Amino acid sequence: MFTKRQKEILSFLVHSKDPIPAEWMAKQLGVSDRTVRDELKELRVQSHVLGVTIESTRGKGYKLVIQDVERFQKMGRLVIKNAYVESPTYLLEQNDRVIYILKKFLLEKKPIKVESLEEKLFVSKPTIQNDLKVVREILHRYELKLKVRPHHGMVVEGEEYMKRLCLSNYILHRSHHRDEKISFLENGDVFDQNIFAGIQEIIIKKVNEYNIEISDIALENLTIHIAIACKRIQEGFIIGDIQHSMSRKYPLEHLVATEIIEEVEHLTGLTFPQSEINYVIVHLLGTKLVQQETLEKFSEYDEVLNP
């Protein structure tokens, strides 16, 4: 009853809360705008079978509205089940685009060109330039800069510690508060969810073993920071020394952090240098809300450290 292309169009509409232009869908499917509009005409005629309607808004695009929930659960989901495509990178709101751009800059190794962002987000160059102004303002709060490399693109420059804080605060932590899955790579999670669960189990075991009180939020935040560290180390980015005397000033935290990292190394196959252990100590201290004078340099930036 529905063609493969129609199922793909339905999948786009189902997985977007905002209206989607026919031009955007045409680009994703590799067909003309007219072809997509013809398919949409057919879909609008048959949409009652799925318990939905397809509404169009001038200047914005098409949106799917569920009219009969029971029918859609029986028929609609069955139709698009085998036609699911990766959620489109169509972001209507500037805040969503800014988060996407931040993610790209904080995770990509290579410079990124404005043209590639235009293509991915399907917006004009002036729109991207406005978004980049906001991105630069956010990066500035973390003493990070967006540097242009002629003929290559743009990269974020600054301390690795600040990059990780920005990454966690503006992407992971915001997703956590929206009860969304911790996921922000274009084609998958920034880290394997099994690894994330394994790290969390290791932390729970160690804080229980050493009678360290930790809230559920602090536990997840610490897990997030260690998971980010795993991803960055895997990609060759090592954090600089935070403080050389961590082990002497905080022997318990140093012991716990060392044991946590030893088990994380066994879990992931990665090797953590001492500077990365100090990084974990800082966040252990933060979860206990003690020795705040040690964290003054970092706490003003770290929204995750102080939820």
C-alpha cells in the first residue's frame, strides 16, 4: 500500500516534532522537490488508514499529527517499522542548532567548514553565522576559542579540561535534565552504553566499599565525566595536570580514584595517566562537596560538578 519512499517520508515526519520542508526531505532522499510533494499528496489521501493526518504550513513544511492513537499504534508503527532512518539533522530552533554545532566542534578532530554545517543543518550561511556567534560566546565562558584555519575550516582551541566541562554542561547535562538518552554523536552514542553502565557499577562498588556518600545525580555526573575521559583518551586527547599534590592532600580520594580507574582500564583496555586520575579526584571531591577551596578555579565553570 505504501512505497518505500513514502515510508521513508513518514519516518522523517514521525521522528520530528517540527514541520519539515519538502526541499529538505528531497535532499535526504536524493529526489526532486516535486517528487516529494507528489508523494505527500498520496500520503495525505491514505493517511487515515494510519490514524494520522499530514498538515502543511506555508513557509515551514509538513508535520504529522496523530488523530487515532490506537490505530496508529496498530498500523502506523507497523508501516514505518522497517523504514526507520537515522533521525534527521533538521533543527528548527537556534538553541538546538547551537548544541549540535558545539557537539561537532568539541568532538571532531579535523577542522569543520561552514559549508558542511550548512549542508548538515539545511540552513543559510547567515543563519549559521548567527549560530556561530552564540557558540563563540559559550566557548568564551570556558576560555576556549573558535579558530579559523584558512582553507581548512574552524577548530576549538583551549585546555582539554575546559573542553570536557563545556561538553558535559551544554550537551550531556542538558540531555539528562530533559530525560533524554545520553547520546550526541551523529551516528551513535559518544560512548557505548554498556561501558557507561560498567563505569557506574564500578563507582557504586567503590563508594560503598569506602563509605563515601554520593547522591544519584552526583553518581551519574561522575560517571559522565569518566566516560568522557574514556572517549577523549581513546581519541588521543589527554588532560593536563590539574594539581601535582593531589595524592598527598587527598589520600583517600586518591586511593578511591586510582582503584576506580584501574577497573575502568580493565573494562575499556585504555591506559589513564596520572593527570587523568587527578581529574577523577577533583570530581570525587565535588560529589562530596568538601574541600571547596581546591575547586574554586574550576567550580565557576562546572555546572555538572555543582548540580
